[in-house]
Amino acid sequence: MTQRQPEPTTARRIERLATLPLFHKLDGRKVVLAGMGEGALWKAELLAATGAELVILAGGETDLFDALVADPPAAAIVLHERGWQPDDLIGAALAIGEIEDDREAGAFAAAARQVGVPVNVVDKPGFCDFAFGSVVNRSPLVVAISTDGASPVFGQAIRAKIEALLPAGLKDWARAASDWRPAVQARELPFALRRAFWERFTRRAMAAPDRAPEAHDEAELFGALDRLEASYQGVGRVTLVGAGPGDPELLTLKAIRALQSADIILYDDLVSEGVLEFARREAKRMLVGKTGYGPSVKQGDINALIVSLAIQGKHVVRLKGGDPGIFGRAGEEIEACAKAGIAVAVVPGISAAQGAAASLGISLTHRDHARRLQFVTGHARTGALPEDFDWRALADAHATTVIYMARATLAAFREQAIAAGLAPDTPAIAVVAATQPGEARLRATIATLPERLGELPAKGPLLVMVGHALGDVAIEGVSLQDLRSA
């Protein structure tokens, strides 16, 4: 086996953005709005709600704005009947115009740019430096949606979906975050403790989004911070996270939270790019993968790396395919951390066996055929089958056996299992890259499957399932009954 070194990697580059979303602080700043009409009225209400010093140059009758001027959302509004002039734009933070005539719209945009003011002309993207999106208002939590002008109706439909997902109570939690932040900052805490506080805050907010935070919430959160600060010795923590079999939609919510709070992620080759997309962008990544009979990072080196990073105060997420407790060498990593006095948490994942069974639409424990489910490895430290298998158990006709890492040893497994009493016609299924776009399956019997593994892709994690619970369900149009007849 070729030794491999841990390999720093980078997050996939962000795809091209049609527009860059920005949030402008407009409180107390001059904003100019030229024109009149329903579009201008809505923009006026939106801008006034930010606390901007709004100057409206209606260019005609001002009746449309009377109600807004009489009761502004957040700031006083200066309203003029006259049209705009270039000097009106000097010193403005933004300039917005609802102007029908293209010549005047072009002149307005040019005048704004001449004095360095970003400009938007309603429904005329060719004259715009920025665009307004659909807004979900839970201020100070604000969500904006843009379709780059392609379909405002589509953007509004997405906004309605998000509105339904974000309870109104989140507004109060966002406000509490703003109110409590100075108290957290005043403690001059290390980054790890500040982040721990806000992670706890977020968990509590998302657990009770329909109610406003109460005095006991503040007391409990700051009490927990007191305890963390008193016990903090500069040492980080480690979280072993199950990435599942590959489909990112099979990640647990707890796994996603861990990925979004990581300082550094050590991950295996089996972890898909889609899973890594859930990690926070600032987290460093390092590939520490092992490949069957190929280049691999030594487990001892991985253990040492985890410990050294955690000692530096990092939150280390060790991301493993499937479930970390099922042939993921989690025990060795937990032991190494325990010896170094580093706290370890384990986040379970959907196992490869569960993912494969779900993808195939079968049950591993049909009560008429399987009394027991057993997971075994086909790959010992030597690269051969483990020498201490209980072959009588593996030959049990009433068990479903799932064999991990069996690509090179399945023939030897077959010989010994049949010699121990396993029926040669026992159903067997091999799956490569279960739940992933490149998933490939092959169904046969335990007697014939080893010689047919070459029909499957040579790369990718291989899983073999053996047992009568697998039934006669067709795979890609070929059933076990057909194979028996052949």
C-alpha cells in the first residue's frame, strides 16, 4: 500500500453571480427618488423604512405620496412637486428614478454616475447599477431575493416560500442578537468561545422560533458562557461526523451544524463534493483519505493530525463516509483524543448499507427471511479476509450479511461461507457508489457474484449484501429468478 500525506484542498469556487447582493446602511443618509407612480411609491416606502433621509422629486402632483409623508415608517420625508435636477443628486447615497422616457432615464443615470451615486431606474435594467429584490422582513434579519430582473413574479413566489419557513418570532431573536452582542464583545473572548456562544444562541432560537426570547434565555446562555470561559484552557474540540453514503440530502441536521461550525475539516475520499458544500466557506479542508489497496494516509498520522489541530484550539470535524462508527476507525481516533484530553462528539450518519437498501427499495430485515443483520469487513489489516470470522454465523440462512470493502476478497468469502453451510443460490447484490449519481448495481447469487464484479465500475466504494431478505426484486430489469434460470 502506497503511503499518502494529508492534502490541503480548497472549497469549490462560487459559481458566477448575475448580481452581487449587498445590504446598504441608509439610516440618516440622503436618498433621492425621482418620479411618481406605483413603483415609485413602493420604493419610497421601502427606503423610508431604512431610516434614510428621503428626498422625493415627484415631477408633478404629489397626492400619491400624501399618506406616506403624513405617517412615514421610520424617518421624515421631503416631498417636492418639481422634477429632478443634477444638483439634487450631490451627496446622495442612492438615486432611484421611475422615469418612462428613455432619454430622460439616461440623463438621470448619467447625472448620478457623474457625482458617484449608484443609480436604479425602475423597470429599465440598462440604466441600473443595482437592483431591488423581493424582501423577507424579519429585521434586523433581512432576506432578499433577486432573479436579475428575469422574472419578478418568480422572485415573489420564492419570497412567499421563505416567508412560510421563517416564523415572525425570528425577528425578536435577531433583535436580541443585536442587543446582546456588545456584552459578548466586551468580554474580549477568544474566537472559539464567541462562536460557541452564538452557536448555542442559534440552536435555542431555531428550537423556539415562534416566541420572543425571554429573560431566562439570556440568563441561561450567558451562564453557559461563564462556565465555558471558566473552564477554557485553549484546547479545541473534535467532532466525528457521518457524511452518509454520498447523497448530500441524506445528511442529518446535526451533521450540517457541525460542518458550519468547523475550523478545519479532515475528510475521506468517499465524501462527495455535495456534502462538502454544506461546510462554512472559511473552514480549511484537508483530504486524509484511504483507498483500498491504493494510496492511503496512515491512521496513526490522521490521529496525530487531529490531536495537534485540536490542541491549537481548533474545532476539528473528522468527516467520514457513511457512519463513523461502522468500519470508520472512529474508535482509534476517539482513543487518541481521549489520551490527549480532547473532547470528542460523534454525529452518526446514514450507513452505506442503509443507503444502498433504500436506493434499491428493499428491506434488510424482512421478518419472514432475516432474524439478524450483520455487518462485516472484507478487508483486514493484511488486506485479506479477517481470520477470526464466525463462519457458522455468516452461513446462517436467516441472517442478512453486509460486507464492506469486499472487492478483492469476495471469492474467498464465498468459498468459506459455502463450506460452512451457506446455500450457493443465496441472493447477493453488489452496489458501487450507493445513492450517488454514478450508482451501479449487480444482482446474482453468492456462488456467481464474485466472478461478475468486473461488470461494475472499478472505482468507487463497493458494498455486497447477502441473504434471502433481498428477495426477487428486479434490478435494472434483471431479477434473481432470471439469473437462477440462466
